[in-house]
Amino acid sequence: MINIPSGKGTKLRMFVFLSVLISIFFYSTTKAQVIPIETDSSAMVLFVTKNKEVRLRYFGQKLNDVKEYEQFTGQLHQASDPSGVADAVYSSAGSRNFFEPAISVIHADGNTSLALRYVSSDVKRISADIEETQLLLKDPVYDFNVKLVFRAYRKDNVVEQWSEITQNENGAVRLNKFASANLYWYGSSFWLKQYHGDWAREMQPEVTKLSHGIKTLDTKLGTRADLFQPPVFIISADHKPMEDQGEVMLGSIEWSGNYRVDLEVDNRNNLRIIAGMNNASSSYELQPGKTFRTPRFLYTLSQQGTGQASRNLQSWARKYRILDGEGGRLTLLNNWESTYFDFNEEKLKNLLGDTKKLGVDLFLLDDGWFANKYPRNDDHAGLGDWQPNRKKLPNGIQAVVKDADKKGVKFGIWIEPEMVNPKSELYEKHPDWVIKQPDRPEYYFRNQLVLDLSNPKVQDFVFGIVDSLFIKNPSLAYIKWDCNSVIYNAYSAHLNHQSELYIAYVRGLYKVLERIRAKYPQVPMMLCSGGGGRVDYAALKYFTEFWPSDNTDPLERVFMQWEYSYFYPAISMAAHVTNWGRQPIKYKVDVAMMGKLGFDIPVSKLKPEELSFCQQAVQQYNKVKDVIWHGDQYRLISPWNHDFASLMYVDRKKDKAVIFSYLVSNRYDAGSELPVKFKGLNPDQRYKIEEVNLYNGAKSSINDKKDNTYSGSFLMKAGFNPVVNSRRASVVLVATAVN
Ligand code: DGJ
């Protein structure tokens, strides 16, 4: 209740009161007109125009005062925008817009126009660090609205954005396009770093200047959707992306299916970024009263190059997204490459012994342990029949798990629950559970087909595979979840609207993963996809780590893990020592140590000096893994344009750092001629530098120095030479703060 005072001085008080009311009114009006979405260092600022259109008029470094964003608009002297809506916060098709739309619909009455006007906005504080802005837009003619949600993580400078589309018309509305985000970036030139790939060639980078018109990044593979093009990209303004300078954006779609990103440089040279699910063959019928929620688009903006941007993203991912991102991980021995499908209980028991001998935490049993009518002895049969193979494992999985318990190692298991071989009992019993066109020949990818996860019965089946493994083996400690096939012949016997299958598939997958995590919240799970090609930040909500590639040649992994590291932290990147590549075991182990270390080699065939090296390396890894998993990563020397690569991890207190260097060239005398400038240390702190991961009895001139302490300032300004050359092809250094 407002209490208006009376008596002496009433007029004055009344005047003050009215002034306050008026200023509150104007403040709130102004507030409604300028909507800043800020993190600690970046801002996207929306302006509501007089006719209630919402424009994105500022995208860049955060300014000191909100009022200054309005001043910015006065500084723009670009050509006029004849559409009037190029910078719309969510551009719709069918009215004035002639650029790529974020949303395109056919209304219940068949009309194809859509105009979205401001209704309201609201800011919610979710935690001390997270602020969520919701913006409601509505069509003045149709009962159709879009809520845009912007979630800002202030410290890590990360924003997640998505949209919620609702309609209350007199019938279904067809959504032909439904982006998550529509950004507008003022500038004169932009560069794109995108990625392409294939099996064993994941994360190949390509940098190009964006020309006028539209560049689309997308995928239509359905499952393992990112095989040819992962949903991550970098955009820099004014010049190619640089590690420590310049304005860059790292972006990604949080969606484990078909996605699409349109990068449109418009007539004024500004960049429009429209990102979301792929609408190709995926129009969606939205019923009255229903809401269609898009996946999240994720980005971070940095004015200090890709280095700072990726540290922001890695820190955000550990804190807010990757399952148990701030926890621990298990080192392991996998049997895939040492046995393939050829093993039995006895062999596995020996491998459990090798796991113990090596000193890693867990033994991971890979493909080939299941199916009886059509035994899984190669990749042509058995997928879908998840009963232990009686010939290989007469006493079931339980006998192996029991032996693991006895030997004091943990046990994990491989599954590929979304898939089926036509040669399986599952296919014979439930052909209608399989994605395939009823009247067309079947196509296979690795001799298999994809189960229809849009069907709740299939969801129950897939959940049941995991659930029954845990029920029968309560001490099961790890799951490797594989996914080898793409979707051919997209057709669901369950769905009424076939164009919704790609979306319904991914939603069905998430439902299963939600159920698994509700019942088994902590068990580590690796996201694998016939190598890499499936990782994204929606999936990593359920997985603790991912498999970057079947290509474990350490030389290739130096490049691949380097590129993945722009987007994903080391704790999430499974890296195994295998027989791929001709490098010595030290090089292989040193490379795997920059991620989450594992082994997939026949330990019994290692030479004694190799085995003892591996054993020591595992112990060494245990000493520094916290820094690698939870510290800040700095890329120092790029393998793409040098003879060697260097990168380092520094713990949050700047007390400890691990520095990895790898020779990547065979040329004469290739190596580290000059010192490498470290990053991220405390300049005023002295650090002892020690070389680790040496073969038994091997000497290091670095360790032999009388005084091997240096100031952080020296290490960062003058640098330190790891002495990388053909005799020392990989070098691991540990810097420890000393008094
Ligand atoms: C593909 C994976 O990438 C491999 O690591 C292995 O698990 C095989 N599948 C098993 O079939």
C-alpha cells in the first residue's frame, strides 16, 4: 500500500512522490526497451523498437554502463537495411524478411506469414553465476508465440540460447524451420574455422574467410550425426582466429542429431548466425496448446583469442555440463584391439591380471561377449541379443566380474544398444522396431540397422539392456556406449508423421539416458561412435567422457586432440595407448596422458622395459591427473605450423603445471630450437622444472641441472626449452611451485 502523507509539506512530499513514480515509470520503460544479456565480459544487447520489433543491436565486449549500448547504435553508419529486420532477434519468414529465417511456418489456415512482436521480458537469477532472460514474442495476427530463452553463465562467459514455440490456432501449425538462436554480429569481415571428418579422420580443421551469402554447416546422418561434420565452429572478426588475441566466438549446438548452422554475411557485411536442429526432411506438426522446445545453442565470446575462449568453454563444461565434470575418472585396460571378438573366460581372466599388473583402475570388456543363436563372432551377427555368449562365457559375465573383484580391479562393459544386426533374434522378433522403409531394400552401415527410438517400447528395451546389466552385476563400474550406424531409409513403423523421425529419435535417446541417469547417476559412461563423431554438449550431460576417434596413432592424436581441445576439456577425452602408429611406447603414453589415459594393447607382449615404463607412467599420471583433468589448458606451440607441438595444463592455484611436447616432423634436425613460452603461471612464483616419464635408467639433462628452478615470469617471458628432437620425440615436464 502506498501511503500518501498529509499536513505541512504535503505538496513537497507529493511532488517528490510523483517524481519518483515518474522516474520509476521511465526507468522501467527504458529497461523494457534495452535488454542486455551480459556475462562478466561479453554482451548481446536487444532493443525493442517503437513498433515492438526486437533487434539485436550490440554483440561484443561488455560495456561499463548499460546506457552505453544505446550510444553504440548511434555509431553505426552502415548502409540501410531494406528488409528492416536483418538484425531481428528471431527472424521469421513470410513477411518483410528476405534473409535466412530462424523460423518458418504454415499456419492452421494455410497462411505462410509470421511476424513476431515484443510482449514481455523477464530476468531470473538462477544462481549467483547464472542469469536467465526470457523474451516473449507474439504474432499480432495469429495466436502464435515464441519464447526466447538466454541463459548467461557470467564467470565463464558462456551463453546458452534456445526457443520455445507455442501456438493456439484452430488446428495444427506446420513448423518448417525452428532455429534455437539467431545472432547478429556487426563487423566488416569474418573468418570461419570449421571441421570435417570421417572414420579415423575426425576433427580436420579448415579456415576460410566468410564470403557474402550463406555458408551452411550441417549434418543429415541421423545417429552418429557428426561423423562428417561436428557441431562445433569458431568465428573470428577481422582476421583468422588467433590463440591469444582478437575477438572470437566458439559455438556449438547441443543436439545429438541432425543440426544446421547458417552463417550469412549480409549486404551490410554483418554476420547473421542461425543455428538449431536441421529442418531437412524434418518439418514438424505442432498441435494447438503444445510447445516445441528447440535444443540449446551454446557460445562463448572472447576478446583474447581462442585460448581464453576455450578455457571458458572447458571450465563451463566441467562445472555445468559434463557428467561428474569436476570429479575423477578411471584409467583402464580395454581388450578391443588385443582380442577383437576372439576371447573366452580364461583369456579375460588373464587380462584382468594384466590390468592389475599395469596399475590401471578398470578392465573394459569390448564387443563380442553376447548372442547365442547368431553368436557375435564378427560384426555381421548378434547385435541386439544381449545375453552372454555361452561358448565364450559359460559362467556368464558374473564369473568375470567376480574375478575382477577378487583381483582388486573394476570391471566395465561395451554395449551398442541402439543398433541391430539383421542376423539376430531381436530382428526376427521385432522387425517393426527397426528403422527401414517397408517397401525398399535395406541398406546397412557396418552390417547393421538402427532401432526406432521414437517408439516407447524400444526405449524400454534399450533401458532394459543397461538396467539388467547392473541388476545382474551390481559392481559393474563402467559402460562404453557405442553407435556405429547412421540412419538410412528413415521410416518409423511407430510414428504417424514420418518427417518427425529424426527429432523423435534423439528425444527418445535422451529419454532413455534420463532414465539410466535417474537410476544410476554416477557410473562413468564413455560416448563412442564407431570412433568419434557423436560428441556434443547435450550428450555429455549423460556421459563422463567420449571416444575422439578409432585412430589412436599418437601422431594423429596430437592433431586431433589439439582440435577437440578448443571445445572439450581433457577430462572428457578418452585417449588410449594402442598398436596404431610406429612410435615408441613412451610417445604413445605421453600423448594419451594429455587426455583421460587408457590402454588397449596386449600387455603380455610388452618387453620388460616397456611394461615397467607403462607402470611408472600410470603412477606418474596418478600424480598429475588432477592438473590435467581440472586445470586450465594453454596451447603453446601449434603442431600445424611447427616441427613440434607444446601444450600445458595449470592447476587453479598455479602451483603445479604439466607441459607436454611432441615432435611431429621427421625432417632433418627438426625440434625445439628455441625456448617455449609457458602461459598461465604466477609470474612471482618460482617453479622447479622436472622431466618425468623417462625410461628406467634414462637420464635427462633437464633434471641434471644444478639449479632447475625458474620464476614464472622467466618461464612465460623468456621461456623454457623442453629439448624436443628425434632422440627425444616426446617430453613431459612438471613445474612445481617452490619457496
Ligand atoms: C567401434 C569402436 O570405436 C571401437 O572402439 C570398438 O568398440 C568397436 N566399435 C567394437 O565393435
